[in-house]
Amino acid sequence: MQMLDSITLVLGAPDPLMLVLVVFVIVVPIGLLIGAIILRAAISLFNKFAGYGDENPNQVPEPSMGKAMGIVLVTAFVNWILGLVIGVIGAAFLQSVSAPWNALIPSLISLPFSFLVSAALLSGLLPTTFPRGLGVAACQYLVSILLAIAIAVVAGIIMAALAAAG
């Protein structure tokens, strides 16, 4: 039996079962946990932006961590299917377009649809109204973008420090 070490994760698992194990036991739960934290932060941010206090009946209810992970899983799966359909249709219509545009255009086209699907799923699964679902989805995008910027800045600082030291 092969040990699960950094070489396996970096170079790829020679055994397909090991790859499935790594993805479903490590990568997916961590991704769902991060997504759930972002979702809960987005709901809190939306409620603050909307001016809803703690006891306001109009506020979007903040789900438990487990339910938030489930919402993230369902939303990611539905958006993956949507992206796949738009990608296949885009590939059929954009055969004459050169790379990277033939892959980028379907992604850009799917973005507003993905946003609307996320809002619809959030409104049904939280439960809340569709306009509030739109607000939570917008806050979710905002939190994700800010988190990506923060990670990029930290990575840039680390790389600059390593370059200066080396």
C-alpha cells in the first residue's frame, strides 16, 4: 500500500483509487468548509448592508455550518452542470475563435447565469426571498474576491521575501 505523502499529492497518484481518495476525503471537505465560511460571512455582510438587526424578521437566516456546506455543495454542482452545458455549446459555436478566447468567452457568458442560479438556490435553501438571495450572492462574490486578493497579496509578500533572501 502506498503512503499518502506530499509526493503523491504533487506528482499525482499513480493509483486512480488514491486520487479519488485524496479528492473526496481531503480536497472536497476542505473546499466545502471554506465555501461554507464564505457563505456565512456573505449572509452576515448582507444583513449588515441591509440594516437588519439581530431580531429583524426580514434578515436572511444564517445556516449551521453543516447546512451551509450542503448549500455550497448543491450550488457548486448545479453551477458545474450549467458551466458544462454552456461550455459545450460555446465550443460548438466558437470553433473558429483562437485560444484563449474560445475558452474564455463561454466562461464569461456563464457568469451571469451562474450568479442567477446561485441566487435562486440561496433563496430556496436558506430560505429567503429571491431579491435577498441576489444580495447574498453578490456579497458571496465580494467576499470571495476580497479573499482572493488577500491571498495574492500574502503570496506576493512571501515570494518577494524569498527572492530577497535567496
